[in-house]
Amino acid sequence: MKKYFEMFICFFKIGTFTIGGGYAMLPLIEKEVVDKKNWIERQEYLDMLALAQSSPGPVAVNTSVFVGYKVAGIPGVITTTLGSVLPSFLIILIVASIFVGIKDSLIVERIFKGIRPAVVALIAVPVINMSKSAKINRKSIIIPIAVALIVAFAKVTPVIIIIIAAISGILYKKAKVGGTK
């Protein structure tokens, strides 16, 4: 029971103090579950993160599901998922009830404009960390840049990119293995 409480509090804390949504939560999840709690190894976290990003749904919730399952099975999934989504639900409920009366306030508008740069920074951190862990170098940097440009400007859905990348990876691996025989 203590383990579940600890998992719930860990993800509740992350969910409470993260502004900017799922990607902003990822560095905090990594710091807690990999660095502080040692529940999972860094490479395993990166694998979970890749799987969470390619799964339907919010990436932070998917990541909490995978971490919860790894640490404590189905009860862990329930615990970490509730911990990560409950703060947002409660905060949105409170804000929605108050926001109706202050939505046209200049101060509120300025607060949200001030938060935006911090959110961008929080989202940039996991991108930088993943690029380091993926061993991206000067030769391979062209791939993520090309994908970002294709998704942003050519309006190609990321699903197509993921499918192409998966097929390319399989073909590359077959060619590499076939070439060494």
C-alpha cells in the first residue's frame, strides 16, 4: 500500500506543478522515476517514452501508464494515471468556475502571455534530452529536422512519418543483417 501511495503522490506532484501539458511533464517524470526513485533505468524510460509518443492519447498519461505497469502492474497503472490526471482535472474545474468572471481581465491575459515562454522551455527540455539519448550527430540531425519541416509545412500527418520510419528501420536492419552474411 505504501508503494502505491508513493507512486500516486509522485505523479500527483508532477501533474500539479507542470504547466504546459504532457511534454512539459516528461523531464519531471524522468527526474522522479529514473533519477530519484530508481524505479526504471534511463534507457527503459526512453523506450517507454518512444512507445508513449506513438500510442494514442496524451504522452504524459501514456508515460505514466507504462511506468505504473512496470513498477506495480495494473494497480500501478491505475495509481499513476490517477496521480497524473487528477490535478489537471481539479485545476481545470476550479479555473473554469472562476474564469467565467475574469476571462476579459487584462491581468489574466498578461499572466497567460508570461507563462508561454516558460512552457516552450519546458517542452524543449525533453526534445534536447531525447536527441542526446538517441545519439543524434551532425550526419543524422537532418532526419529530425526534415521530419519537423515535413510535418509543419507539408501538413503530413505524424502517423505517416511513424509508419515510414518503422518500415525504413525494418528494411535497414534487414539490409544490414543480410549484408553481413
